[in-house]
Amino acid sequence: MAEALRHSQVQVGDALPALALPPVTRLALALYCGASGDHNPLHVDSDFAREAGLGDVIAHGMLVMAWMGRTLTAQVPQAAIREYATRFHAMTRVGDAITCTATIVDKHHHDGEPRVRIAVEARDQRGELKAAGEAVVALPA
């Protein structure tokens, strides 16, 4: 993890370092199935996904959310995250290379605790928005 962010040193509009991931592979999806316990055939069975009208398997939305979370935890301890919510916008497919970004959108205190609200996004190599959300993170003063 990088040097800890401090509430007094960050400003609204500051960007956290982006997380650029390699293209999604079938192996990555199979491994995530095992790790998450989500064995929905839409994520690993090409025939099933085609029959469902998807053309091919798609990545788990929660995998994309986890990547966005990694963008946060590369900069702050997991225990500092007070809230984290995501909205899914488009399917992530095999071959998509996802980049996650995060920007501070608010600085405040809650019950005396210094916090920031951070907008997070995941986009593919074409710039298509896959997921977006927000996190509230406690930072040392």
C-alpha cells in the first residue's frame, strides 16, 4: 500500500492512482467462480451463454466491483472503508481490459471522524463504463 492518505492533504478533485488490469480471460472467470462460490453458467459455459443470447460468457459484476475496491485498498486500509456501493452499467466480456479510476468528490467529518467520499469507475479499453459507484473512507487527520 502507498503512503497513507491524510484528510488534511487531499482535496476534492484529487485522483487516486488508476488500476489497469490485463484482459479478462476464461481462466480468470473460472478461478473467480471457485473463489466466490458463484458458479452461474453465464460466467463459464459458452454454450449456455450463447443460448441465453449473450454471445459468450460474461464476467461477474462482483468481480468488477472487487477490482474497483482494489483501487481503494491500494491507498487506504480496508478497515477505513465505511461505505461502498456500486451500480452496474454494462457487461464485461472476455478480452475486455478494465481500468478502474477513483476521484475524491467530497471531504467532510462524520461524528468527528475525517472522511472523504470517493467516486469509482470501471471502464474497458474502448472507454465503455462497466460499473460506477462511491465509497466513504475514513482518513487520518
